[in-house]
Amino acid sequence: MVLPPANTTDLSIAADAARLVDSWVALAYLVAGVLFILALRGLSSPATSRRGNRFGMAGMLIAVVTTLITHEIASLPEILGAIAVGGAIGFVIARRIAMTAMPQLVAAFHSLVGLAAVLVAVAAFLNPLAFGILGLDGNILAVSRVEMALGAAIGAITFSGSVIAFAKLNGNMSGAPILLPARHVINLGTLVAILGLTAAYALAAQAGPGQGLAFWIIVALAFVIGFLLIIPIGGADMPVVVSMLNSYSGWAAAAMGFTLHNSAMIITGALVGSSGAILSYIMCRAMNRSFISVIAGGFGAEAAAGSGEAREQRPYKQGSADDAAFMLKQAESVIIIPGYGMAVAQAQHALREMGDLLKHEGVSVKYAIHPVAGRMPGHMNVLLAEANVPYDDVFELEDINSEFAQADVAFIIGANDVVNPAAKTDRSSPIYGMPVFDVDKAKTVMFIKRSMGGVGYAGVDNDVFYMDQTMMLLADAKKMVEEINKALAD
């Protein structure tokens, strides 16, 4: 039967309209991808981070709106309601969360991304027809099975691993490595089992909607190995863990993008996954550690196990806030090195006030940031930015390390391992080879810590405590800096 010319014309018009819509969708996703790239570029510096955030928000808005308009949604009001509820919760959390709690918040966000990937994979597994991944034989397409299995596995690992990271960062469980017997064999065996089951599921003869016990076993094993991978990793490696989980969440999103046939998710996931992997590599280099040694965990466990033993009592000089204020006023140049102790004490605002008081006295003040200071990449930069410390006063390790030899005072607040000279001199030290600040070359070192009994996350003592030019200021970081400020103002 030959269709009338009018119907042929209608079909042609419909086809042209469909192609036009597809072109506009592709263009919208491309614009969103470009905005995501600009967001990452902006987030590379505190000075441009706000602009980077705006680019990211604009890109996500374009991607979400495009998806909602061009896809059949079962219930648009429900989708919009969920967006409103989630947006409100996110707004409240963002307003209330303290900057010192940002690492655990980031870990919590990663867990949600991982869980979302698992839920999408499960939805596709149960209703493949709605996702367009059902073949003519009634089975899920083999390539889609691989995408679903890998996306669910990566998402499950991200979720459970992020839960453990959150608990460690939030103090709900010990930050020390928890070493299980034969953990390497268990982890490797579980990973091999996940890959083997993924191959078995992809090649299965029957894999219709909801069929395939292997899929559920993959998800269960992935949840388990997520816990097992992060439990043995100690607090000293948390910056790497956070960036690593960020990478995992990106790859999970990319895998689900293939399942959903959504190029925006693929682009976004690939950007997040690759940038997180690169950042993890940079963090490992900053600690002179291999990525495999971080994932294997256990760093600092032996030192931590022996930390309860009595240490040799060595003489040190202790000073007061008045002593510190007097010496700081006499200095011409002061370099401040913040660490996690400053974050815990929430001393960043008092520290910025001290810097302003010293500048008023004509003292040159600079802030030195180590790449792995704190519990997530950029932790110290974020805290100093919150306290309105000028970006021009903040320097990375490689840009300022040579200036310690000319500095009158190296003012260390809450840092430990990143200033430990054992990293340069003691081959038996667990931190040997890690780039550290050359604070031992400064004329005077002021070291704020709670007591002489504590050590850094690496679990090793610090020779800087006992140097002739070091004055120990033993107190809560915020309280000590506030007392120094009072003495400077007098």
C-alpha cells in the first residue's frame, strides 16, 4: 500500500523536527559540558572559586532542564517536588555547616552520589524497557549489563567507602588504621569476584527484567569492599581518600550516563572522575607515597601502636602569649603554617586578626599551605578564605619554602607532620621523603599545640619541638592566638 503524499510530507516534517530537537539537545549538553570545564578551572584557585561555582551551577541547571524537557517523565510534579525538597535540605546544610566540618560534608555528598548510581542501576535492572536497554529477544543488552554492573559496583563502593570516611572524619570512629587479618587477600579476592560476576552476567543467556542473581551479588560485594578498602586507611591519608572517593563518584555517574543514554552525565562523570584521579595523584606525590600504598592502608599503624610507650624526655623551651607577642612585634617577616589543629580549634579568624595586627606594626606576614594539610584537598585554603585572609598572602609549599631561611619567625599552628624534618633526614621514618616546610631554617620557631604528649597522624615525634630556636606554646590554638592578640593590641 502506498501512503498518500501528504502523509509522506508529514513524516518528513516529523523526522526533521526530531533531528532539530536532537541537535538542540546535543548543543545544550555541550554548553553544559563547557561550563563544567570552566567550573573546574575556576575551582583551581580560591580567588576564582566563586566564579567557578557559578559556572558549575549554570551548567547543571542547563543539563537538568534539558533532560526534563526532552525526556518522558512519569510524574513531573513529583520530580520538581523532589528537587525542591533536596534543594531546601542542601540550602539549610550549606548555611549551617561549619567550615571545619567541610571534609565530612564532602564525604557525605560522595556517599549520596554513589547511592544514586546504585539506585539507577537497580531501576534499569528491574525495568529495562523504560531505559531502552531491552533487546528483541527479551533480554537486557549485553553492553548495558556491563554498564549497569560496573556503575552499581562503583556506586556501592563509593557509598560505603564514603560512609566510613565520614565516620573517621567526624570522630564517630577512630581515625587510626584498622587492620583486618589477610585484608589484601580478601580485598583482591572480592574485586576479582566482582569482575568475574560482571562478565558472567554480561554473557548470561537469560537476563530479562529482574533476572540475574549475579547482579545482586555484585552490588552486595561492592558494598562490603567499600567498607574494607577505607577502614585500614588512617587519618594521615584522608586528603587522598576524599579526592579518590570524588573520582569514584564521577566514574559511577559516567557509567550510569551510558545506561541512561545521557551525554551530559557521561561528560560530567568523566570530568569529575578524571579530575579526582589527577588530584589523588597530586596528593600522593605531595606525601611521597604511591597510590597503591594509600589504598592498601595501614600507614602509621605501627607508630600508632607504639605511641603508648614511654618516650624519652627531651628538654624544650615553653613560652607564653606575652613572650610570643613581644617576639612577633620585633620581627620583620613572619610565615604562618596552619594545620588540622587550627581547624579543630576553629582558630582561623583569630589567626587572621593576629596577621592584621602584625601588618599594622609593619611586619611582613605570609601563610604557607602544604598540599596535604588538613583532611581534604584545599582544607586550609578554604578556612583561611572563610576568615578573609587575602589570597595574595597565601602561598603553596614550592613557592615559599625557600623563604624560611630569611624569615624571623615561623609560626606553626596545629601542623605537625608537614614541618617534621625527619622527612628529610630519617630514612626509617614513615614520612621519609615527603616534602615538608623548612621551618628549622627560620631564626625563631613558635609551635602551638595542646601538649607535648601528642604526635601527628603519622605517629612520629618531631625534632622541631626541641630545637634551640623553638618556643612551644602549649594551649588550645584559638585561646593561645586570642591571648597573643590581646598582648599585641596592648
